[in-house]
Amino acid sequence: MKIAIGGDHAGFPLKGHVIDVLKELGHEVTNCGSFDPNPVDFPDITKVVCEKVRSGEVEKAILVCGTGVGASIAANKIPGIRASVCHDIYSAHQCVEHDDVNVMCIGAQIIGPALVKELVHSFLTAEFSTAEEFRRRVEKLSLMEKEYANQLVEVKKFRGIKE
């Protein structure tokens, strides 16, 4: 599977280990940065990683920041992205099975290398359920995304903000 990975400076110490695990599990990795421990804003890295998912260049992505929370918030602002913070094995597979999550966010200050392999494996081997209830709910998420995106355009027009 083709996987994009990115992280900010807080995630940098763990990101290399995640890349090693991905390669060990046989996945093709696209490293979107950061490439050193110098400060970088997580929304910038998140945008690059999520564009890879949106374009179909990769199937899924993993973001590593300090807690995973900031990256998750940023990723969920991008249409077509469903991101989840995953610090336990159950969440790592359940988020895909029930919510069709395509970006897993982890916190380098929360988990260590010992848990990474299990999280990555659980996330990447999980499949979205064919159960009608989960399909229906994800479709509602897509509709909400479109509804609120349209409202944002209207708010910008009202305030005179140019795209």
C-alpha cells in the first residue's frame, strides 16, 4: 500500500521509527516532512500529506505531532479527509471499520516506538465495514462537509474575503 507520512518538529523523533515500521510491513512510503527537528507548523505538513490522499497518490496517511490532536484538527478541515487520533489498538482499526478514516494521527509525546508497529498494522489492515449503518453515517459526514463548506463560502462573500 502507498502511504504518506508527515510530522512537525514534535513528531520528528518518532516519525523515523514509523517510516521504518511501514517499510518493514512492506508499504511504499512518501515522506512529506519535516526532515529535521527545527520548528515547523503542523498545519503546513498536514496540508501536504492530505493532498497526497485527496489526489489518490496514496491510499492512506499517518501524521505524527506532539499529541496527534493538532494534526487531526488540521486534517479534518480538508474535504475528503477523515482523520482520527489513535493511541490504542482498538481505535486504530475501529476508526477505519466504522468511520472510513484515511489519516491516522499519533502523538510522539504520548506513545513510544513499542506501540507504533501494532497501531500501524491495525490501521492499515482494517477495512471499512459493509454494514449499512456505518455506510449511512459516513455518507452523512460527507453531506455535512459539503453543507458547511458552502456556508463558509457564503460567510467569506458576506465579509468581503477573497478566496
